[in-house]
Amino acid sequence: MLLDTSVRHQVYVEDCEVCCNPIELTVGYEDAVLTEFQVASIEQ
């Protein structure tokens, strides 16, 4: 998965590469350094 370091805080949904279920990703950056990374499954 590619992450865009130009946006300081992002929350988005992507399909899992293994099981194809949707997952919510939360990522945060400070000076292009990853400072936050959370993943949560989305109930269907």
C-alpha cells in the first residue's frame, strides 16, 4: 500500500489485500515522518 506523506492526517477506507474486506486506516505525519498508524476492520 502506498501512503501519501504530503497530507498530515488522513482517514480512509481500503479493501484488505488478503481478505478483501474493507478496513479503515488512520495515518498521521510530522515533517514527512510517520507518527500515527491505526487500522480498524469495518463491520458489514
